[in-house]
Amino acid sequence: MADREERRFAEVSRESVKLMAESAGVELGDDVAALLAEDVCYRLREATQSSSQFMRHAKRRKLTVEDFNRALRWSKVELLYGPCLRQAVCGYGAQDALPFCPAKEGELFFIEDRDINLVELALATNIPKGCAETMVRVNVSYLDGKGNLEPQGTVPTAVQSLSEDLLKYYQQITRAILGEDPHLMKVALLDLQSNSKIAALLPYFVYVISGVKSVSHDLEQLNRLLHMVKSLVQNPYLYLGSYVRSLVSSVMYCILEPLAASINPLNDHWTLRDYAALLLSHIFWTHGDLVSGLYHQILLSLQKVLSDPVRPLCSHYGAVVGLHALGWKAVERVLFPHLPAYWANLQAVLDDYSVSNAQVKADGHKVYGAILVAVERLLKMKALSLSQPAEGGSGGQPGSAVGGRVSSPGLSPPPEPLSEAALGIASHLQAGGAGCPWEEWTPVPLPAMYCELYSFFGDSLAVRFSTGPGFGSYPPCAPSQLADTRKEPCGPASNPDTARKMPQLTANLNISPRQDGSPRTDPPPPSLAATGPGRSLARSSSSSSSSVQRSRSSSSRPGQRSTGPSRDVFPKARFTSPQAGLPVFTFLIGGRQMGRRCQGRRPFQTAFAPTPPISSVPPRAYAHKLPVIGRVGKPVRRWACSHYSLHLPL
Amino acid sequence: MAAVQGGPVDAVEEKDIKTEPSNDGCGSNSTNDGRAASASPGSGAPAAGAKPAAAAPEDQQTLLAVLQFLKKNKLTESVDILRREAGLPEDSLDLKGADSSAAGSGGDLGAADASSLLSRVTASSSAVVQAPTKAAGEDQPDVNVVLSAYSQQGDPKLYPVYYNGLKRFIESVLDCHRAELSQVFYPLFVHMYLELVYNNYESEAKAFFEKFRGDQECYYEDDLRILSSLSKREHMRGNETLLDFRTSKFVLRISRDSYQLLKRHLQERQNNQIWNIIQEHLYIDIFDGMPRSKSQIDAMSGSLAGEAKREANKAKVYYGLLKEPEIELPLDDEDEEAENEEGKPKKKKPKKDSVGSKSKKQDPNAPQQTRIPLPELKDSDKLDKIMYMKEATKRIRLGPENLPSICFYSFLNAYQGLTAVDFTDDSSLIAGGFADSTVRVWSVTPKKLRKVKSAADLNLIDKESDDVLERIMDEKTASELKILYGHSGPVYGISFSPDRNYLLSSSEDGTVRLWSLQTFTCLVGYKGHNYPVWDTHFSPHGYYFVSGGHDRVARLWATDHYQPLRIFSGHLADVTCTRFHPNSNYVATGSSDRTIRLWDVLNGSCVRIFTGHKGPIHALAFSPNGKFLASGATDSRVLLWDIGHGLMIGELKGHTDSIYSLRFSRDGEILASGSMDNTVRLWNATKAFDDLETDDFTAATGHVHLQDNSQELLLGTYMSKSTPVINLHFTRRNLLLAAGSYNP
């Protein structure tokens, strides 16, 4: 009974009272503390009740700190605490905690009553600057006199009138961003990213960005619009609110749609897709909480594209990189179950050697590479997430651990921020999964997943596990173990499926993000800002697979021809992610390389010593050693999406 | 700071002074009963006479307490009289104090009683000894201490038993009585609980509360929540709600049969505990006739202190409208001509005649024209009246078949929080009160708002010119919006003067401010409430206004007096909304004690108490003919009241959230209600009032039979665009304007 009663109210325990007293230098007996605690609770309830009156009179449904402060003020708390009304309440509304000071001599305690800067107090408003003026607008409704029972939606917010200055700003900025001068664009983007007074313009910018659909023939413009998205997303003063949805749909358009620009194979729409995918993930991890269910919707649409065989390969590619960018959980949830079905289609494309198919096949290779990158990270992250509890001493069965872990993703902290974000979203996904049309999804244990993936990719998979019978009892591979395994060039010895053995390239590197050749020099690219160490992972994967003609990319791009019987004409980009924080640099490149304009295929096998840390040997140093392949003539200033690209032209 | 500190203290004292008389009266009333009983057992009230002998010590104790109280207040004459009448020995109140008096009186009684009495007296005496050390402002609780000391009796463990006994009895009585007698549960429950708490039986109190709270009606849930948080005697001191509960009597209406039943039961069982509580803290309003049904009781109960006494609603209310002043309409012909020029037939003519004749006939229920002195009409007022009449001729006649169009005024970007809205009568201006202490006035016509020129500039203009009124305005200041700064807290109430020259705003800072809409400056700050002022409203004839606030009183002011003319005191909780009657002779106030009171402006007395709402009342509206009142509360219901008979005549259910605005159409056919649930609902007021049959019996007993016809009366529901409706206004042509702030 007491408990039930207690639970209804905020309760301050006697221990807290004692603790507070101690911190103020007072020793309280148990009974005194108990009495005090009870009284505090009562006063708290009293104040809460009277604060609700202020809420009602303000005609609100939400109780604010201000209401509570007022209630305290009128219940004579001010008489106790003196004129510093704002400090009567510690917490959100208060400037800072009440300083409780002992006087120098004697046992006198008092609450410090500091001078208040009235100007500061008077100007301390929570209203963001640059907001539109409060105004009254009339909308005439119901001229017919008939009732309407369905919700009427919301008042159109675009009726804000803009000040002259804002209007000018808007024109200048959009002109600069979409104009010809790259320097001007940089300045404009920078300002967009840091200006605190453009809240009122947000709908206008969002509208401009939604124009992606009309410029789908112009990669350059698409790029610029995406940069605009990035700047808006990064602006700390903007509350995107429901505009996130609109931004995401614009970005999704760039990722998924068969853009008019991609008809011409010379257009590097791949990089655009990569960049958009990166942007998508960034929006998610920073603003994903603004619109509920968005993640779920996006996964659905990605899945839809992926399972639609009619869509062109570049759309599939977009779906894959999008999933990859959303985190390994998304890959596991959507891509992995779809892989068997999709594989058949892809293989058909890749096995078609006809001349007319050349272009399509090239696209197919891109998709293949993207899938590979995605699943490799999936494997790695999954192993990593498994290794975590093992290290914790539980030593449980890996398989069961996988099941338990995935089904309750929020239980333990994920190994690194990247997947942390993914996990957070994943849990959200599961929470809302009850009524969703997803097929019943059960997590596949790691060994099974590995086996399945190995059956597709063979040795192209950079991550190696033993698939022997004893696998299940092995402790999950710790990152170091993984690295070790990888160092053995002949991993597949234990793999019965030798027919699929293929030459491979393993690039495992860490590129300094500053060397990505991006024109934005000051701010870190969105990717970096978003996810710290996890970023380097994405970065490395992207760089290693990205078009090599971009000189900044240090990774080799071997357009290798495999000698394997089943798919001998298949380039494989293999790389594993470096462990975050570990500058260990291992390069294992095998197979043949095909240089640009290279007639023949020269096999090569290179191994870099793992010893030189990344700092001492800049990635750039490798660039000249590794063959450069790919189409030429791509403008170098297409820097924007260059990292992360899996572009593998033949 | 000193001023701020001084303010509340003053208020407390003032309030105490105000409440003391009633308290005193109540105290002496009860003691009179007791005295009569002890002086002449059997001849006085039957209840007291039938008391067993054991009751005598309590009476004695009561007397002692009263004597102490009187003595403390230096009412020596009363002390003498009382002592003489009660036959108490002199030494029972000698200067040695209460202890010796207890000993003295204890000597008279049996030894067995002495010890228990002694303990009681010490309890009361200690309270008395404490009393002088307390601040003067806390007189009231002190009185309470004295009076409540004697009510402590017997074993607290028996309280549940007593309560249960009564409960079993009431459950066993005939159905027709059960509903009536069940009303006793709630006040009994509260008082028993408070007594337990007061006497420091904390765990028993808690157990008692948990055991029986489930029996209470759901509409007392809010009060019960407050009650449950109270578990210590110290808590009671500052809690005003409870103070009221203890000092004012909870009013029940019970038929004579049911009452006899209850009385007989309690006497048979010698259940003094309950009987005492009923005697001390309950006011049972006995009526002859059929017991009321459950639904009838539920309709009327729910307020903080039970139902209104019947006598409270007996006073005559002059609800009729004042005679409209005779205004020559020289423009009338022009108007007529204009109409004719437009090719309109003179269909308007008969209508206009009816309007005119109505205003000329003296309403029998109307107060005397000069009952309340009203300001003389100025020329501009007359012009406005003419305008009004002209507009009235173009008014659309509303009805179930002809619903008004609605315009919604959305406040956009009101990040600072819109708390109050008002329209001028001619719908040309709209004002908003905001939580950031500002008042903003917009012109909703193309006519911009202009200030009067400065004094120096005014000297320059030609005062004889015809367009002097135009010339005094400063064209440079023309704008759509004017912001009025001056308050230091959220503005909760706002009201335009009828002549559109002034604006009133009431704020959390305890003041009501009068603003000039000519200069857009503050003219007066009316101080007096000292606590947040929740609402204010101008009289329909201007000059007077009423305000109500957290200090639980409503005040009547005249704009040229800095002190209130009347203080309407009686509500047991905050006065949340105030409205003037169309004839300016009465003021209606709604309160968080869930009652509505109607006050006579002439003498400041309360002439009506309406109970029935189950939540704080936030909206009031008089019908244009002055006969009816509509009220809306947080219980999402609209209740309709007949002012003349003092009866509830309708209940409109349909809203799903607090109702913040109510308005009758200009001719009173339609009632519009706006709520936090983002809807405006229109109700058929004509039907609601016409269906009414008030027979003499109903009028006499105040019993209402409400049929649940909300759905029939509901004419339309209009969703806003996700905007709570906080004000409604009918234009002179019966277009409905609604306002609220859109917060995405």
C-alpha cells in the first residue's frame, strides 16, 4: 500500500537528504533526515500541484520549468531564498546551482545572494534569433456551415514573412551555391553551416533542395544540392524538425533513382550515390530522432529497390551503399536475407560476356563490390560484437550469443560508435516492428552467415573464420585474431570450396581524412563529424574501393582478373577495416592487376610490411606503386563523392 | 524587496480579516448549539438532546475552548455572558491557564473521565500556548487549532470501524435513500482522515485512506490526490484547500426521510464520532419530498464544498436588460435611402422596428436603470450605437439550419506562448496576452493602428477643423501591430473596453493594467490582488471592470479609482474567470473550487452559487438576454444555468478537453464553445432553453432533471488546424471568429 502511494509522487529518499546535508557540512540524524525527506516530498507535491494551475492558465498542455518556478515563487519560497528567484529551482531553468556557503567565522550558513546582471536576465530569452515575427493570420473556414470531423492538418508554416535581409541572404546563398564560382560556393556552404539566424529560411532551403528531381541530369548541381543538405544538417542552430523527412527524401532520390545523368557512362554518378549514402547515414545519426519511424521507412524503400529486378543496377548499387551507410545492422537485416535471391540476377549479368552487355556488366561489378564491402563489414562487426561479451568473461556460445544479442540490441554497448548508432536505430526498428510488413526475421548466427557469404564470395571475403566442425566451440574471433588470420595468404586451406578460390586484394589501410582532396578544408567532412572512429572504417573501405584515378586515394585498385573457374572475370576489391585506433597497416595484395590502358594482365603479388605506421608512410606513397585503373576524363574536382566509391571500371 | 515581501503579508492579513467574521460566526453557531444542549437537554435540537451522558464532557470542553478563544481576543463581555449561561465556575478560566481549568473542570467530573479529558485539554492548551508566538497573520489556523482540539475522541483504530458501520448501513437502506445518504461518505471520509492526520496517527490515517478511497466518487479524485499527499499535521497549516474544508461546512442536500433514517441509525448505534463530524463539519440542507436520484445528485455535486445551500440561491436577481438609451437616428433615413439605392427592397424595416421596440419596452426583470450608476453616453458612444444598430440590421439570423461561418485567427510564431485573446465588439481589433509579459494589439482591418501625436505636435494642429480627430493621429506610427510592455509576468486575462479606447490586462505579477489604445501606453496599474490575476473583464457599459485571481477574491474596480469598489469574497479557491452580466448589475465568477458565483455589484453580496462542475471553471458566457449563463470547465463539459431560478438547466457533453471559451451568438440562438481539443462546437441554445419546463417544485427544491440530449443540441463540430481555441467572438453580423495560437 505504502509503495503504491509512494510511486505516485516524486520521492526524495532519506539518504539523499543526508547526502545533501553532508555536502553542505551538516550532520543529520536518521530521524531528522527522515522527517526532512518526508517534508521535502510533500512540499514538492504541493508545488507541483500549484504549478499545474499556472499551466492551465497559460492554456498549455505541457508543464514547463517556468510554471514550477512560478509556483515556488508564489508559495513563498522567495522569502526563504531571497530575491534570486531564478535560482530557487536548480535544474533546467536555473542559471546554476545554489551556492551554499559557510561564513568564515561561526556556524553560520547562508545562501549566496549574488548580484544579478539585469541586462543579462532581461535579454535571456529562449526565442531563437531570426525567427519570424508573431502574427495573426486568418483562415476562413466552413462557409457551408457543415461540420468537419476529420483532422484539418496544420497551419501552413510557410506564411512567415521574411525580412528584407533574410530574403537577400537567401538569394545570395542559393545563387552562390548553385552558381559557377567554386570559391563562392565554399563560402556560402560554410556560412550555411554556422549561421545562427537562418531558422526562418529553413523551409525555403529545404524547398530548393527538393529540386533534385528537376536536375537529375546534372551531376554537378546534384552535388551542390547535397552539399547544401550537409551544411544545413550540420548547422547547430537549426532545428530541422519535420523537414528531416523532406531532406531525407531528396537524399534518397540521389541514392536510389536511376538519374538521367547515369545514362552516360562517363558520368560518375557512383560517387554521387556514395556521397548521398554517407549523408543519409549522417542525417540519421544526428537527426534520426526527429521523425519517428523514418529509419524503418527508409529500410523498407531500400529493400523494395533491392528486390526489384527491373530497376537498373545503379539503383541496386544505391540501395546497397545506402544500407551499408546505415550500419551493419541494416545490412544484416535487409541485404543479407536478400542476397541469395539477388545473387542469381547479379551472376547472370556478370556472366554475360557479350559486348552489348559490357556496360551493364561494369555496373554489375560495382554492385558486386558494394555488396562485398557491406557484408564484410557485417561479418566483422558481428564478430566484434560477439567478441565483446566473450571478453567480458561470459564465454558463452557464440551462436547463442548472437541470437540473444541481436534480438535485444540495446542490452550491451556496441563495440564502437558506428554500430552504436546503428544499434540505437535498430532497437527503434524492432520496437516499431510489431505492425510492420517485414517478414519474420531471425538473426542468423555468425558461422552460418559466414558460410553462406563464403559460398557467394569465396575468398574474396577478407574476413576469415574457420569453418571447420569445431567452429562453434571456438571463441569468437577477436579483432587481433582476425587480423592474424588475414595475414595468412592461404586461408582457404580449410575451405572445401576450393573451386571458388580467387585471387584477391586485401587492402587494409587508414587514410588520413584530411587528405581526401575535398575542397572543404576547414570543417571535417560530414562523415567525420558524425561518427568519430567508426568513420575511419567507412572511409578506409571507401577509399580502398574508390576510383583510383583520384590521386588522393592511396589504395590500389587492381582490376584483377581472377583465374578461378567459375567467375574468372571478376574483379574483387577486398579490404578489411582497420581496427579503430590501431595504426597497424597491413597490405596484402594478390592477383592480377590491370592498369589503365593496360593491354595485358600482369599478375602481381605485393605484401607490405605491417610495421610502418600510417603516419610515417602516407597512403599517397602507395599510389604510384599501385596501378591506376578506371575511366579517365573524370573531372578531378568531383572530389565530393570520391571517397567511398566502389567504382571499379574495367 | 521589502515591498515585495510586504505585499503578500498584507494580503494574508487582509484575507484573514475578511474571512474572520464568517469563521467567527460559524464557530459561535456551533457553540450555541452545544450550549443549548448542555443548558437544557431535551429541549434544544433533538440530536443534541438525545446524546448520551458521555457527551457532556465534550460540551464542557467545547465551552472551555470557546472561552479561551474569546478571552484571547479580549471579548470579556462575551466571556462573562457565556460563563454565566453555561454555569461554569469562575476558576475554570482563571489566569493560571488552561491546565488548571482542566483540573478544575475535571474535578466536577468522574475520575474515569478526568484522565481522558485532561489529555484532551492539554492538547488544546498547548495549542493555545503556542498561539501567541505565531505571527499575527496566522490567526486563522490558530482558531482552527482551538476548535478542532475537542473533536479528537476515542481510539483512532475505531474510525475504520465506524466508517464501515455506516457504509454497511447505507448499503442496506432502500435504494431511494441510498444515493442520498452516500453523499455523506466523502465529507466524512475527508474529515476522519484529517482528524487522524491532525492527531498524528499517521499510519492509521494512511490505512484508512487506502481502505476507503475507492468508495469515493470519481470527481473528487483531484481533491483526494491532494489529500493523499498530506500525512503530517504540519502540512495542514499551509494547505489552503484543507483549511477551507475544515472551516467551511460541506453542504449536502438530503430529503427529510433520508435524514431521519440516518439520524436514527446513528443514535441507535450511539455512533457519536460520526454524529459529531456531521454536526460540526457538515451542513445538511433538508428538504421535504422525494429523495433525489443518483443522477440528480451527481449533476449538482462535485464542488469543493458540496452543493450550494438553497437559501444561497433564493435572492432575487434582476437579470433583465437595461433599457437602451433613446438615440435619435438622424442617419437612419440616409441608411434607408442607401439601402434603396442599392436596389434592396425595404425588407429590413419590420426587423428594425422589432429591434427598436424591444429596446423600448421595459423588461419586468430588469433592474432599475439607475441601480448601478453608469457613465453617460458620449457622442462617440452614440455614434457607435448607431453603427451597431445598422450592423444589426444586416445580421444573419442563425439557427440549426443556418449555422455561422467561422473565421479562425491563428497566432503564428507565438513562441512566447499565447495566454489570452480578446476581440473588440466591432471586431476591428484583436489583442493577445503572452507569457512573455507582453500584450500585442493587432488591427484586423486595413486600418492601421496609429498613436496620438505628442503634446508638442498636438499644439500645432487646428482644433477647429472638422477632421481634428484625424489630425491628432500620428501617421508615422501607423502599423498593423502595437506591442504593450509593462507587465512583469504572463498576461492571463485581457479585455477591451466597449468604446475601444482602452484595454485591460491582468497578469501573474498581481496587477491589472489599463492601456490606452490612443497612445498605446499604460495609464493605470491597479494593485490589490497581490497574487496572480487570472482574469479580468470590462463591464458592457464601460467604466467598471472586474478581476479575479489567486487570492480567491474577485474585485470590482472603476477605471478612475485605484482601489477596488467591491471585493467579492467567498470562493474557496482561485477565481479563474470573471464575466459581467449584460446589464452590468451582476458579475459572474468561476473558480477552481468548481463553483460559479453570481455577485451583486450593488451590495457585493453573493446571490447565486452554482455547483455541478467537476473541474476548475475557465469559461463563462451570459446569454444576450441576460437570463442564462453558460459555463465551461476542465471537465470538458458545458453547463447551462437559469439565473432567475438558480437552476442548472442543461449539460452539453462532447468536448474532449478543457473548455476555454464560450460565446453566444448575437441573438442568443447558438452557443459556441472552444476547447483545447482543437474544436469549435456549436450548440442549439434556443432548443436548450425552450425545452425547459420549470415547475414550481423544481424551482423550490432546486432539483433538476437533465435529459441527456447533448447530441441533439450539438449542431456542428469544427476542427481547427491543430490549434487550441482560446477565444470566440461573434461579429455584429453573426460571423463567428475564433482565435488560438498554432504551435507545431
